[in-house]
Amino acid sequence: QYSFKEVFGTLVVQKELFDVVAKPLVEDLIRGKNGLLFTYGVTGSGKTHTMTGSPGDGGLLPRCLDMIFNSIGPFQAKRFVFKLDDKNGVDVQSEVDALLERQRRDALPVPKTPSGKRHMDPEFADMINVQDHCKVEEVDEDNVYSVFVSYIEIYNNYIYDLLEEAPFEPIKPKWNSCNTPVRNGDFIPPQSKMLREDQNHNMYVTGCTEVEVKSTEEAFEVFWRGQKKRRIANTQLNRESSRSHSVFIIKLAQAPLDADGDNVLQEKEQITLSQLSLVDLAGSERTNRTKAEGNRLREAGNINQSLMTLRTCIEVLRENQLYGTNKMVPYRDSKLTHLFKNYFDGEGKVRMIVCVNPKAEDYEESLQVMRFAEMTQEVEVARPVDRPLCGLTPGRRFRNQAFREELARKLEMRGGPLGGETEEQSVAEMLLQSFPPLPSCELLDINDDQTLPKLIEALEQRHKMRQMLSEEFAKNVLAFKTMLQEFDSSVLSKEHYIQGKLSEKEKTIAGQRTELERLEKKIKTLEYKIEILEKTATIYEEDKRNLQQELESKSQKLQRQASDKRRLEARLQGMVAETTMKWEKECERRVAAKQLEMQNKLWVKDEKLKQLKAIVTEPKEKPERPSRERDREKAVQRSLSPPPVPNAPPVRLRHRRSRSAGERWVDHKPPSNVPTETVLQPHVPHAITVATASEKALAKCDKYMLTHQELASDGEIETKLIKGDVFKTRGGGQAVQFTDIETLKQESPTGRKRRSSPSHPDPLGEAADSEWTDVETRCSMAVEMRAGSALGPGYQHHAQPK
């Protein structure tokens, strides 16, 4: 779905389209503003028909011309009063210069400018027969107007004048030294027109033919003459497809009348030149659908390239306005966008008519066209236009016309034009008519005495009347002279008053000009200071950014150093703790070994003393001690890794409690463990005993212990308790980090009994001594002690952190 300002159906008439789209542009043209009207769409969608129209129903272009001439018809200037120069400007000439110019043009052998009174070409006569009589309201009657038209086309990114009388020069290939055309496709461009920029930074086509027209018929005949030269070709999509962009430019020059309302004011600054450009774009099309090749393929490529440049310019303008950026608009990439650069910069209104073909084959291209057209609505390029101020009294033209009509009426009442002799005769006739009539002067009888007295009486009456008229005339002359003197004195006083006022105004204007100059200098100084401050702010901002980047890099470096320091401290602490634990264990081991050695020495001395005592107190007969035999039997029964002795005194088995029994544990005992039935079985209360570690068991506990058994180097069974912490992983599972290994090892005693053998044993004393000197008994007593005790040999605890 796409939204537009106006949507017209397939049965819309040309008048409705004109009233909505083009009529506001014509009104702006009359008021001195510029306008631009595009027709845009896929090939065959009706762009040329919308712009030109068809017989019996004129399009936008003839309706625009008709509205212009309906509005300014009675206010048009004579030919060559306005004269366009070659630099996109306009000059004004006096009536005499314009008359000489017309005579000189009439004497030239070139074809004359087409006249509206001539018989029109029937090919386009129906198109301009518009019966609407649409016109602009509130046209300035004190101005005079002239209309100039020009017609160009942009073909293969070259600009050609369609009104030029010179013969058209086709594209010629380059020829090499062997008089054969070059095969690389390089062509010599034909003679085309160049784009220039005038003193007001407006773009124009230099050397373009501009024709002054005085009627709708005359203007459309000029358009039709150029239309016949336009490039069209037969493609698969359209029988007469436009292969170029055509631009019909209507320029309206207007200038105010002088104070008398008779002639044009001869001041170039008061001339207003406005322009309306009607553009019929070539159709956007895909070459694979038109089956184009050769020249048609090159034409389609240039058309699509210029339309793509137009789309890019609109997109960049929209981005600059929406996001406040200042990207450069690529006007110069195409002659089409370069020519209308001023419109996109704000020199007038821009309207676009999007023509859509309902054919299913044009669906995708129509979507692209409508997407672009919808985006162009978001671009605003309106900018006010300053018109020159005219200090003359409005209504001059009609007052002058009324004066002329009144003078002509009075002349008709008086019987014709007033010359010198005629005026005197009419006054004499009036006087004669006012005098009394003369009697008959014929003397038929000599004795007639009545005719002469009557004549004398009439002449005397006339003489008296003449004297009265003379006196009255003298009085009137005197009164008139008095009135003239009073009028002169009043005029002089008014002139003096006006001169005083003008001098005051001039002083005020001079003071204001001085103030304006001072303010302009102040503005320039402030702008210079602002520029310096902006540059200083830019430098400071750059320094601030550099310092911030340096500060961030320094802080990152410090953070890295701090993290490295923490890691190093943790590592050193771990090494110190490990070394401390190692030396503590080594010291304990050495102390325990020394204690055991001293105890063994003490025990040896005790044995020697007991043997000495036994020798001293030995009886003559030496009975064999049954305890020795029992000891021998025990020694014979022991193996390398013996099970508990059944004949040993019963000892209550006590399990070793784990050092971390406060948490909840997973006690992992693989089925390969050997039940030794010894005290080397750790006991962890509230533990979950499993044969295979599972995630369900690990999720319930926070500690983990694995019981591992293996044979040591001396053939004894060695049990290792591998401990670790259980924590949750990011994926929702469980992981174990090993932190400690405890080694539990049982050692077999030597098998001999270390006790004294007195020659005369005392049964009670012997039993008591043998209990305390028997190695097995000592071992069983040592087992009763706490782990890590230094009071008895036979138990070692080794733990190393991971």
C-alpha cells in the first residue's frame, strides 16, 4: 500500500487533473514564483498523453498556456519591449526601441514568428480549443507581461534545442587513420547545448532558442513544431515510445508601469522573471522486456541512469532533512538533475504526476515507481521569493484609461479634435450666436429712413454687449490670474513642505543606512568571532575526544595490570599456602619419625633391661613360654596384606570421619572397590552413596567424593579419596571441580613380638608386660588414637590440594 496526496482514477478528465495539479503552479507563475511539473512512470503508462492531451481534450500543457493568456491578455506588452539576453536575464526597452526592433525583424528574410491570426494546423487545433476560460484572480493590472517559450530535450545525457532551425546532426562514430570506424563503441557526440549558471546561481541552457508568444495558439504551434523533432521509437512496450526527456519552459517577464500608467518603467531591478517547466520524462523500463539492442539499448541505459540519478538526489535530500546530515546531493551526475538543481534547492514548487499502467506485466516496475514517488512527498523544498518593491501608486493603468476615455468623450461632444483655428472659430460662433441678430441691410428705396436707424441701433447694442463681455473677460482674466498666483503660492509652499519632509526622510534614511552599515559590520565581526569560537570548540572537542580515548586506554591498561596483579597474588598465595602445607607436613613427618625412633630406642633399652633382669633372675630350669609359641603361630599365619586376625582381642571398629562433613556429599564408591573390612573406610553422614555418578545426585549436593583403590609399591592396598565442589553450569547442568586428594594406606607390621623374655617370668607380670610390649597390641592401641596423633606409629595422613 502506498499513500499519495491525490489519487485519480482511470476515467478522470483532463480538467480535473489540471485544476488539482497544474493550476496552483500557473497562479504562482503569475505571482512571480517558479514551478516544476514532472510526469513519471513506466513506458506506456500515459505520461505524454497527460502532458499533451489528445484531439478534443487538451492536456496539461495547452491548459496552462490558455490560463496564462486568459489572465494576462489585456495587460501584455508589445513585442520586443522585453528582451531576453543570453545570460538567463531580461532587459526592458522603450517603445521606440521596440518599434525599431520590430521593423528590423520584419525586414529579415527568416520566417516570422507565428501569428495567432493565421490559420492553425488542424493536427493540433482541437487540442487547444479549451472552452473553460480559466484565469488567475487578482492579477496586478499595473504590470505589463510578456511570455517566452523554449523547448529542449535531453537525449543520451545531451541537451538539444528542438526549436533550432539548424539541421540535426546524427551521432557519428570515430574513424581511425585507416578510414574505418573504431570498434570500441566510442562516438563523437553531436552538437549539443551546454548548461551554465547565471549571476543568481540559477541553471540555464546557453544558446537556447526562446520565442516571444502572444496567444495560446501561437505558443502551442511553437511547441508542436518542436514536438515533431523529438526522438520517439517503436519498442515492444509502446509504438511511439519517448526516447528522451522533453522540457517545455514557459518564462513570464513582468514589470510595472510608470507613474503616468502609460509606458513600462525603465528599471531592470523592477523586472520579475518567473519560470514554469513542464517535463515529460522518458519511461523507466527493463531492456529484457523491450528487447532493445543497438541504439535502443544505449538509449534505455541513459534513460534509466538519469532516472536513477533523480531518485538518488531525492533520497539524499530526504535523508538530509530527516536526520540533519549535510551529504552532497549528486546533481551533476545527470543533465536532468543538474538543470533543475535550483528547484531542489528551494527555488519554487515541484509537483510530480505518477502514471501507472494497470497491466500485470508492469507490476514490479510500477511498485518501484510508486515507492519512489511516495518517498518524494517527504521532501520539502519551499523557500520564499523576495519580489522587488515598487513605490508607485496602484491603479495607474485604469486611471490613465479613464482619463483618455473622458478626453475622447469631450472631444466628440465638441465636434472633433481641438486645434488652434478651430477653437477660435467655435468661440466666435458662440459669441455671434449670443449677439442680437442684424436686421436686413438692403436699401431698396432712397427715401427709406428705417433700415439705417435699425442697423445703427443693432450695432450699438452689439457694441455695448461686446464692452460688457470685454469687461467680464478682463474680470475673469484678473480672477484667473489671482487664482493662478494663489495656486502657485500654494504649490510653492507645498513644494517647500515636501522638500522639508524629503530632507527629513533623507536624513532618517541616511541615519538608518549608517545604522545598517554599523550593524552589518557588527554582524560580520560577530560572525568572524563565531567562526573562531566554532573552530576553537572543534579543536577543544577533538582534544577532549583524544584525552578521553587516552584516559580509556590508560584505565583499560590499569585494569589489566590490576587483574594481572590479582592473578599473580592469587598464584603466589597458592604457592605460599602449598609450600607452607608441604613444609608443615614435612616437619610433622620428621617429628613423628624422630618420636618413633626415640620410642623404639626406649623400647630397646627397656627390652635389654628386661632381658638383663630375666638373666639375673632366671631360674635354673627354663620352661618354654607359651606366649612365644602363640606369637610364632601368629607370625606364621600373617601374610603380606593380612586380614584382621581372628584370634586378636575384639576391637570396636570406628570409621574415620571426613574433614568436610558439614555439607551434603555425593559418596561415589565404584563397584570395583575391595571391601577390606578395615578401618580405612571413610564415613560421611547424610551422604548419597552411589555406584555411578549421576546428574540427579549431583544436583542435590554441593560436595563430591570418589573412593579409589589401587596397589601400592609394597603390595599393600592404598585408598585415595578424591574430593571436589559441585556447581551449576551456564547451560543448566552440573560440573565438578576437584580440590583435594586424601591418601589412606595400611601397612603390615613386622610379625615379631618385641617384648622382654625373663628367665623366670612372673605369670601376672609377664602377661601385663606382654600386653604392652606386643607389637600387634601396640598397633591396635595406635588405631584407637586420633588421626594425626604423634603418640603412636602406624598411621599416616597425606593430603595435597589440587
